Amino acid sequence: MVSKTFLSAAALFTLALAQNGNGGGGNNGGNQGNNGGNQGGGGGNDADSTTLSDNAIQTGSFSDGSEGLGAEDGQALSQTSQNNFINECAGKTLTNGLQITDGSCNGIPMGNIPAKNNMISSIITFPQNGDEVEAEQDFTISVQTQNLEAGSFTNADATYYAAPQTLNDQGQVIGHTHVTVQDLGNSLNPSQPPDPTQFAFFKGINDAGNGQGLLSADVAGGLPAGNYRLCTMTSASNHQPVLMPVAQRGSQDDCTKFTVAAGGGNNNNNAGNNGQNGQNGQNGQNGQNGQNGQQGQNGQQQGQNGQQGQQGQNGQKRRRMASDKRSRLARIATRDFVA
């Protein structure tokens, strides 16, 4: 039997509390209060203990993976620990619930992981691949999610990564999603990835949407003419990327690429797509029916692609706003975005 392992010194625990200051300790307590009911009794009684319990030690961390189950030539050797890496962050800059841009170490456990049949999936329903949106005009991003209890969104300034991932009574991850739009420059298919520090629009969606997984974000004022990539980023309540139970799976997130053009002629089609997106929310209640609805959209989307092919002949005209795009993006980026 593995004996109980204690923190190396009481001073270390005291130092950690001191580093947490007024924010970390109080916020962690609040998070435990908000999420405790969803943890199914998974260790909540030991929330204030400084002791690593015997039944919490994971023996899988004893091995570097070079022998036994799944071992293959060429694999990297895992780090090992006899005590769940409890002192991994000792002496390092602690995350402490903050978004530290110079790098930090987070000692909070990853948390509760859903079963395979509760893995998260997402599909962006607007704008879809190849859609054209009118420049400088309001539009709404929509995304359909599956197996996510959306609407749980902690204080991103004080509780960032500060608590483990939790599950609801149905075994689904409790959290939220984000949408981020980046300018791709002169092509929808650039050879170099965009700068991850730059974005044209970002929004953390902190509500539950229609209650059936359909979430949305309004882009007030729209975007300048150009080529864009839209992606979702699904997170647990404390903003960490969601954790899934197996490596081989479909992605929990989605991306689409679309264009924005001055005087774009696809407005009627876009409006029709938005109506179909509303139907997607209803189809989501019927399981596989949602997929059938998407197949119907594919037929219409092909028709739109034909129209876009004609519009492509005038594509160069759409770039006439390139000279002042950066100033307009700068204006958009100053909006009150939340993580």
C-alpha cells in the first residue's frame, strides 16, 4: 500500500497561500461552491487538506512508458512521479488564477474527464465555408455544440485555470465556448499560419444559448473586407481547453473560412442560412435529424458556391479597402472582449 505523501514543508503551503493573495484563495472557494454539486462527491470533503490521499495517487505516473502497455520505438519518455507531481510548480511563477503573458506553472489538477459517449463536438453553422458577408455590417456567428453544458464562465481575470474541469449529473463537461476570427490576408488558403496574438474579433460566449447546444455571438459593426478564419475554442468553466477521454477522436472544435466584401451580394443567402441555423437547433433535439438538416444545407451551399464563383471574377475589386483595413481592425480589436 502506498503511504500518504505530505507536502515537503508547511512553509511551502503558507508561501502558496501568500502568493494567491486576496484573489486566489477566495475565488477558489467560490469556484468550489459553484461546482461542488456537480462533482458527484469526488473529493470535495478534502478540499482544504494539504495531504495527498492514498486513493488519489496515480500509479500510471510511476512509469516512463518505455515498457509494457503500448510501448513502441521512437516514443518520447514520460516524466515520472511518485506523488502526482504535487511539487511540480515549487519555486516557479505560479499561475494563481491569472493570465500571465510571460509564462507560468499551474499546479491545479486537470479534473474530471467525460466518458467516450459524452465527448464534445461542435459545428459552425454561420458563417460556413465559402460564405460571403457584407463588409462593415452586423452579423451573428452561430455554433451548434454537443455534450457541453454551456453557460458556466468564471472570472477570467482572477480564476483562470484555477479549478479542475467538472461534469454535470449526466457526465457532460460544464463550461462554455469562445469564437475567434483572424484576418488571413490576401488568401483564404495562406501557406503560413496567422499570428495567434492577433485577432479581428473574439468573444467568450457565457450563456447557455437556446438550451439545446446552439450558441451565438453578435459581431457588432461587422468586419472590413478581406479573408477570414473563424474557429471555436471550447473550454471548461475556468477557461482551460476541455479534456476528452481518448486520443483518437473527432475534434471538439470547428473552423470555417469566409470572405467579407463591400456591397457583397450574398445577403439574401446569408439570411436564409441563418433561418436554417435556427432549424439546426431544433434538429439538435432529435439527434441524427440534425445531420439530415446539414445535408440539406449542403445542397443549398453548393448553389451558393456557384454564385460565389461568379463573384470571384470581381474578387480583385473587393480588395480595394486593403489600404485602410488595418486601421479598421484596430478599431474592432479595442472592443470589450472577454476570455
